[in-house]
Amino acid sequence: MRSSSRLLILVFIGGAIVVWRRMRPGTGKDSPITHVSRAQRTTAMARLAARRTTDRTWTKARQRLASDETRRRLQADLERRDAEDVVSALGNMKGAMMKLGQMASYLDEGMPGPMREALAGLRSDAPPMPGDLALSEIERSLGAPLHELFREIDSEPMASASIGQVHRAITADGRKVAVKVQYPGIAGAIAADLDNSEALAMVLSMVFPGLDPNELVGELRERVTEELDYVNEASNVRAFVDYYRGHPHIWIPDVIEELSTGDVLTTELVEGARFEEIYERPQEERDRIGEILYRFVFRSLNRQYVFNGDPHPGNYLLAADGRLAFIDFGLVKHFEENEVQEFARLIRAMLDRDAVEFRRTAEEVKVLRPGAPFSDDEIFDWFAAYYELILENKLLTVTPEYSARLLFKTFDARTNEILKHANVPPTFALIQRINLGLFSLMGKLEATANWRAISEELWVWTDAGPSTPMGEDEAAWVASGVSGAGR
């Protein structure tokens, strides 16, 4: 097919039919996305929910009269159909619905196996837009012919996700880069998804039946639109690049300013392997990657006062030189120093085993509603699970069972009375999400370390010396003064 001809490609975005129009690069003609009505979008999601509800009801009825073996088979078949329906709906979407599916995909230890396996593909393998449309969008946004900007640029994407896709390229001056281009019309698709909170909640409740989805939907509404602004993301990247410049184990690929706009972001190219490959490597290497993840998350919070809010594996790459590269900064939370001190007050009360002080602090910082009908010790013991890794100064392994237990503890209010009185104020919402995502990944790694000793290196109020060889490398890096950490 000649490049001048057009091919209409139908995909679903949040229940709406969307048309990709294949065009000649540089023409910019024709709006690339059209939408059907919000009512039609809602109807599509309602039909999915009704089908799943009917299937579950019928399966439960059959199980009541079946043998144990048959009940297990019926349950397994039900979980497989649930996964197929939900992922089929999400996998062809480009918008907030698919972003929600990706958010759920890294909190997968608590969900049935078929759903976990099916959602895994959403992390970094969203359906791409046609290559010539992508190149046309890059050219339009950068305002110059591609041959003037790049020596080479691949028409096929190297990765695609919920709001954009990435193309490998070589700049005119010979630098290897990754060019992320936003899907045309995605802002409108996401706005329509975010306006339809009921459908968002519906999909999430199908992934986690015991979860009250309202809080996560609220966070999604507030935060996901930030990812649409690549100027904002470039600013976030620069802040992390400046802080982590020269780090021996962490790599933040830098922004190529002259090749970046509001909907195109060009950065240094990371050559290496997908994060998932680490699970097949020796335990010593998995422990090393687990320590890097832990240090990155909690150094960023405690010393830089920022949190990268999208911790699924598609945003981490195993660089060829052994470093761990972090490549997506569209969703970053910036904290004030006093907000980080609130986290520290809770940690210190927990480490002091002071149940009275912990409860008082938890109520003051609004993670516990005042007057909950439980003793101080009951409150303390319930929250202690979130601090288990740092309560003792000893080697501990993060297990899949631990991360799954935290997930159920956080989401399943049906069997947990204290959870009904817990609260996640806006300051803590992203922290909770990061913690659950981090511990889910570390549980898969089965990473072992003295997490308390590492934490004491990172907490400002302890500021302890190095506890591991990596800690010694990090201390030397800070002392060198080459980065924002040493200033």
C-alpha cells in the first residue's frame, strides 16, 4: 500500500470507537480521532459489567451443587473468563481506562492468576498507532521535516503504553535517542474517561472485587492528566537527572531539549533489557536490583522530597552497563518538607513501639479517623504490617506473600474493621500507591537486605553511614558533589 493512501483503523478508547487515519508524514490533514457519544461509551462498559455479573451468579449457583473438584474447575473457568473480558476491554483502549488497568497490573499479588497474567501485557505492550501516523505527529509537533532533525528514526515503535509510544532514533548529530510521541486526540479521550467515573469504578471493581474503587478513581482524575503534558514531564525528568547525575547504580536518561515539546519528549536512549528479565537471573542480582529500587524510592522521598508515582515494571530498564534506568516521570508528586516530616513522625513512633504516640500522630496527620473504637495497641498492631521491613535491624526477605498480605490489608474492607476507620489523605495517597507497587515488585524479586539499616542511611534524622557496598558507593557519590545530592 502506498504511503499516500489512507487506511481507516478502528480501535476502542474507553468504549468509544476511534479512527486512526493513516496519512502521509507531514500532511497533518484530517482530525485523527473521532468519538461516539458518552452514552454509548457507558453502555459498552455496562454491558461488560452485566455479562460478568450474570456469569458469576450462574457459576456460584452451579458450584453449590457440585463436588469439590468441580467447584474448583468452575472457579478457575470463571476467573479465566473474567480476565479475558476485562483485558479484552482494556487492551484496545488508549486513555484513562487503560491507565487504570496498568495501575492495577503492578498490584497483582492479590488477584487471581488468570487476571494477573492477562493484565501483565498491559504494562508495556499497548496497541500502537500506525508508524506513518506517529512520524507525522512527531514532525508536526517539532515543526520541521524529520530528515532535518534525525539521521534515522524507526517507524515501528519500540514500546507503547496508555497515552503514547516510543520510537528509536538517531539525531542529526549522531546521538541515540528515544522519541515519545503522544497519541493524537488522547487528551479528549482521557477527559471523556475521567468524566465517566462510574465506568472507571466498574472496571476496577471487576479487577479487585473487594476494593472500594472511589479513592483510586479520585486519584486518577487528579493525577493522570499531568501525564498528558510532556513539558511538565520534561521538567520532572530534569529535576531527577540533576539530583542523580553520576549515580553509580541509578540512571535517569536526560531530556534532549531541542527535540521536545508538549506532546513529544525526546530523551537519551537506554540500551538494555526489560525489567521482567531480572526474575530469571540469579538471586544475588535480584537482591541488587531490589536494593536499587528501595534506595531510589526512599532517597527521592526523604532527601529530594519527590516521588515518582508510576512504579510498574515497564518504566524500569536493565541498562547494559548494570545500572537500573528509570524512564517515565509523567506522574511525580512534589512534597513540602513538613509533609515528609509527617511520614517521619509515624515511623519514629512505630520504631519506638509507642502505641499511644503512634495513634495520636496517626490522627493528627489524618491517616486514622479520631475516635475509632479500638485500643491503642490494636491500632498499632494493625498499622505495624506496613512497617514490618524496618522494625528489626536484621536481614529480611520481601516475599510475594508479604506483598499480597499488604494488598488485601489495604483494600479488603469487608473483612477488616480497622480499615473502615483508616484514611488516606491527599498527601499520602501517592505514597500508598508507590509502597504497594514497590513491595509487589520486591516480592517477585524475593529481595533480601537489612532494610532498616538502609533506611537509616536515607532518613534525615538518622543519617547513618553506609551499611552495604552499594551504600558505600552512594556515600562516595554524595561526597563527590557532582549531583544535587551533594549540594
